[in-house]
Amino acid sequence: MKPLILRHCHSPPQINSIQSPLRSKFLSLCDSGDLLTAILLLNSADRCFLPSEPIIFASLLQASTRSFSFPLGLQIHSHILKAGLDADRFIGNSLLSFYFKLCPDISVTRKVFDVLPVKDIISWTSMVSGYVRAGLPVESLKVFISMSDVGVEPNAFTLSSAVKACSEMENLGLGQCFHGKVMVRGFSSNRVISSALVDMYGRNCRIEDARKLFVEMPEPDAICWTSVISAFTQNDRFEEALGFFRSMLQRITGLVPDEFLLGTVLSALGNLARSRQGMEVHAKVITSGLSGRVVVESSIIDMYAKCGIVDDSRQVFDRMENKNAVSWCALLGGYCHNGDFKAVLDLFRAMDADDNQYSFSTVLRACAGLSAVMQGKELHCHFLRIKGGRNVVIESALVDLYAKCGLVSYAHRVFSNATTKNLITWNAMICGFAQNGQAGQAIEMFNDMIKGGTRPDYVTFVAVLFACSHTGMVEEGKKHFRSMNEEYDISAGIEHYNCMVDLLSRAGMLEEAETLVLDSAYRDDSSLWAALLGACATHRSPALAERVAKKMIELEPGYHLSYVLLANVYKTIGRWNDALEIRMLMRKRRVRKEAGRSWIGAQNSSLDSQVC
């Protein structure tokens, strides 16, 4: 027996003696990217001389993935089956990676996974992460549960993918469950998982939890910094997002920000309308060699547009060599943000990118801005024709369109039939009821939203307070105004104060309205005093009217109504000389009443008319 064993040990079969040069040849071709020659060599090889080492086929699959050669990859898969290597774990995982990255039909990838005789943690993790990348977070979590059922323990990458799935679903409760599992498994210090958790809390508006998690990281890397900056930007905490960016540059020496980080920073700067700093970051993009990257250039377009420099946005867009749906939508959104709704419609007609939910929603917003209900209906039909199905972004935009065009019943029908309602959908419907004089329904809708577990935001309370102000619901309005800060930690903005001043003024509570303005952080904002000024013209209160008019003249010397109202007050109480002085001051400062303008549609043309 011993000589037989020795003979076999020292005299391997002929096929193995050929494997070494074959292996070197194939690996060399894969490294050089000459995949076609490698496939031709594979096709010409005799069946008994086929390579049988998994590393060769794995390298071929990786080369086909790098070169985006799906048909050649299918040929490699065929040879794997011929060589009988489909049961090899290494090959199986390489096949999963190949199909996930190049196959357009994810069900085919699932079949490849299902027929694997041995599924290890890498196989399961590939499926969990692959479904997340494909935009199917629910399927991702189903795979995770199946993995747990067969007793395979997750690793750090599996858990980070599961957390990302929860982020995509905006399911805070499930995300917190996975956070607990992370702690139990001892992965709390893992930066990949920590980064995913920061993103998850950020997407679910739990920004302080995201901050706490980030602060507790011993040594956050660039990905962790990007996650926390993105989380604060998504939650409109732009100043703090930029603060984190500055801290990152100070703490990580030699760091070169990537396109995603710079895109997030540009978004924050755009929302703060900081064009000078935005230009500096734009220069950084150029010097870092990131010009031509669609993600960052789309952010540049968005930044300039939000700073009111739409011409610069258009220049960046026109210079882009590669335009995709994101870049088109960025420019569409820029025109819409600056109120150039006609340009939005013109650009949409010229789009050479595929229609998507964001372009449709932007154009619907433009139709709402123009009160162009017919064009909006046409777009609605177009969407149903080419897309069909349900889409929360489009349905929210449709609710907003129909409500702003006065078709509240249409808006409510779209809202009621929506299978998914997010905060934007609720806000659109509440605003629609409020703006169309149906305050009771607006408040009822707000209460339904709270009962359903949706947390209100800044815009929600603007709509609620607007509804209260137009129906004289003083106590209801005061209650909601207080609850903003006390229950939801939302700081009242200028819009909320305007609604409250209007609410109190309509109820004849002018002194209380004045006190509210004086006690606010916006005491020097002319819009609040203008609202109070209008109320003084209706309610006879000469002393208050004089104070308000003088304050308005101080804040806005060119606002003609302040002078007119003050002169009329003086006439009412018999101070004719003072009224004459106000008229003389008005002439001296050349303050004149400007004619109003209106825009109306007339068949296929538009008329820009002056209104006396």
C-alpha cells in the first residue's frame, strides 16, 4: 500500500502539470484586462485540459465585472458548470458578486443563490447587501431572517447592511432592534456599523441620537464623518453640519474629501445661501480632480440655484459631459426654487434623461406655481401611462397641485387612495385644506396625522396656524403655537409668528399681537410689522397704528402703505399738520405706489398685465 501512496504523491495526473502554466496565463490576462483573449483561450481548451482551480474562474469573473462585460461573464459561468466547480464556495460567492453588480434582473441572482449547495456568511451577506443596493430593503431583511433561522451568525458587514435596510425603510423601531443586536454581538466600536447607525438615526429625525453615537466613536474615519455631516444636513441643521466638516478637516490631516462629502457640504451651503463659500468648495472640487463626477456637479448646480445664481447653475450644467437624471433634476429644481416655473416646463420638454419621480414632482410643483391645472392633469396621465403604480413622491406633488389650484376634492381623492403617506403627503393635504378655507378639515387631518404616528415639522405648523388664523380659532392657535417647542422641539420661525400676528389681529387683540412681536427674535422683521399695520387699518386704534407705522417707516423707508396709513391716522384724530408732514416726507423720499402685476394664461399664450 505504501509504494502505491508514494507513487501517487510523486506522480500527479497530467492535467495538474498543465494547470500551473494555464493558471499563470489566465491570471496574467485578467490582470491586464484582456478578458476577451482569456475567454477565447477558455473556449478553445480541450475539456480534459480545462482549468480546475477556483482562483482562475474567480479572477475571470472579477475581470468581467470590472469591464462591465455581462455576456462574457455568462460564458465564464457556463465553463464553471462544465468544470464542475459550481459547488465551490469561493466560486459561488464570486458568482453572486458578479450577478448583483451586472445582472439587471435580481431574480436571476436570487436563483444563483438558491442553488448554492453551501451558503456561508459571505453568501448570505452578499444577498443582504445586494438587496439593499437594489433598493429592496424588505427583501434584504427577509434574507437576514432566513440566515438567522438556519443558524448562521451575522458579521459586521451583514449587520451594517441590515441597518442600512432599516434606514431605507425609515423604520426606527427595527433599526433600534438591530442597534441592540450590534451591542450584544460586540460590534459597537466597528466604524462601518457605527456609520450606518448614524445614518439610520439621521434619516429618522433622531439627530441627537446620531450625534451621541458619533461622539462616542473612539476614532471616526472619513466615512463616519460623512455620515454625521449628511445626517445633520438632511435634518436642516446646516450650521452644525458645516461645524462637523470644519472639525473633520482639523482632526484628520491630509484628508482629501471625496465627491459624496463635498456634495453634502455644498447642499448645506446652498440651503444657507452662502455663495462665496460655495464657490470655494467648487474650486476645491476642481483642484481635487472631481470635475466630471455627476454627484458633485449636480450638487454644485443645486448650490448655485439655492443661492439665487441660476445662470451659474445653467453654465455648470451645460459644461457637463455626462448628464443623468440627477443633474437634470438639479437644474429643474433650481428653476423651480427661484420661481421660474415656465423655465421648468421648457426644460422638462427638452430632457433627454429618463423621466423619474423627482423630475415629475418638480414639474408638478411648477404647474402648481403657475396654477396650470390642465398641464398638471396631462402630466398626471403621462405618469400613469409610462410608470403606473403608486409613488409617494408623485402623489404628494399631485395633492399639492390640485389643492393649490382649488380642486380640494381631487387632492383629497389622491391623498385617500395613496397606499403610503409620508410627512410631505400629510403636509400637502393639511395645507390644501387650510388654503382653501376648510380649516376644520385641516385641524382634523393634523390630529389624524399625529394619531398615525407621523411627527409634524416646521411646515406642518405653518399650515395649522394659517388654518386657525383664517377661522378665528384663537385658543386652538395658541395651543399649537406653544406645542411646537414644548412637545416637538421646533423653534417658531417668521412664518409662524406671521400667522400668530394675523390670528390675534383678526380677533382684535392688537396689543397682544404687538407684545408677541416685541418679545420675539424677529422684532426687527418688517413682515411682522406689516401684518400688524394691515390690522391697524381695519381696527381703530390710533395710538397703536402710529407706533406700528413709525416702526415700519424706520424698517422699510420705501414702503408706501406705512406713510399712507400714518397720514390717515393723523387725519382721523384731527392732526392735519402732521398728516401733511407725512405726505411731504413721502414726496421728499420719492416713495410712490407701484402698479401691481398679474400673469394669466390665454390658450397657448400668456398675458402680462398691469393691475391698477
